[in-house]
Amino acid sequence: MRNLSKVYGHGESRVVALDDASFEVHRGEFVLIVGSSGSGKTTLLHMIGLLNTPTGGSVVIDGTDTTWLSNNKTASFRNRRLGFIAQFSNLLTDLTVLENVMLPRQIAGRRGDGRIKDDAMALLRAVGLEAQADSRSNQISGGQAQRAAIARGLINNPSIVLADEPTGNLDSVSSYNVIELMKSTAKRLEQTFVVVTHDPGQFGDVDRVITVHDGRVSERRKLEPVVGSIGSGSGSGSGSGSSGGVVR
């Protein structure tokens, strides 16, 4: 992320959702984005996911500056390289669990891929839902639906998985299972996970924490409390570099 900004509205109604945000996420990292409601964390995730166009700055993924891609190329890039997990599973109730997991690859135009069903079933086995493959998505529990959403987010083998409050609608046991599943998947498949959460403590040890406050970002390596006052620069867990736009 290079000097990212996002401004909504004009004049007195002008709102700065992101203000000159710069940081890097490295391959295979498990990164949290935290911040209070309205801080800009979901806007930031949408920028990373190419779901929203920045007012200024750029998002560079594996050397590709996505700012200059056409709408069609952006959609193709997003579908091939990025996976998404939302707070609500958003499974299609007219489809079975298996059909929901297969859908992103079909949308990508790979309907003739003979391995699609096998790959989807392998993911369902990995998330413990093989027995529910032929069930309608409205016939399974919330925790099962969220695990199915994770499988769906992985079907195209994305290099980056973006999750927006993936445990926000789950009980504590289901939350723990979903978090462990995401972390084990990240490690096993060497995928990058960027997760927005209002409860970072439940994630335990992660590679990095990006904090968003009034549209500006700071970062630290671990979840331990930062030593010293905000802005003092004395936080022993800080992982920020000296690049412009990163506020400590």
C-alpha cells in the first residue's frame, strides 16, 4: 500500500476515510487490521481487495500496480488472486454446500475444469464438512456455514485471503475453530491472510497488527500492549518502517 487515501463527499460533507496509508504485507503473513467502528479498517480492506478505488496512492500486488488496470482486468485479477471471507457466510440458499464452494471457479470461466468438484470436496474435507456437501446451505449451522465460506474463499488458490470480521457472527467455540482453521490453512498453503477484527485478542499470536485510527495507520509485530504513550515511538512491538504515511 503506497500513500493510500480515500475521500468521500465534498465541502462540508467531505469525509477522509483513509489518509496517506503506507505499509507492506509479505507473502505468507497472517495480519490483523484493527480499529474502532468508523476508523477506516473496512475501507482499507476493500482497497486491498480491489473492491474500491483509492482517491490517491496505489495498491501493488506481486509487482502489479493495480491502479492502472481496466475494470475487466481488475475483476479478473481479483478473482484469480484474491479470496474473500465475510462476517456473514453469504452462501446461496438455492445451492448445496458443494455448489457454493465450486461457484467462484465457475465464475472465473473454468467450468470445464474436470478437477473442480474434486478440489471443492478436498476443501470441504479440510474444513470438516464432507458429510454436509450435498446439504442446502440453509440446513447447516452458522459455524458450518462460515467454514464453508472459508472453503469457497480458497477454491481458486488465492495468494491473498481477505477476511472482514470472519468470527463476528459466531459463538466462542465456532470462533476458535474458524480462527484455527484460517491460521493452519495460511501455514499449510503459504497463503497471506489479512483479517479485519474488533477482537484481536482471540487470534493469539499473529505476524503483524495494523491499527487504523481516523484513517491513519500504525503497525506493530505482536499483540502485546505497546509500551509508552501513543505517538511516543517507544512501543517495543512496533514493526513500522520509516516509509511516508506510516504513523507510530
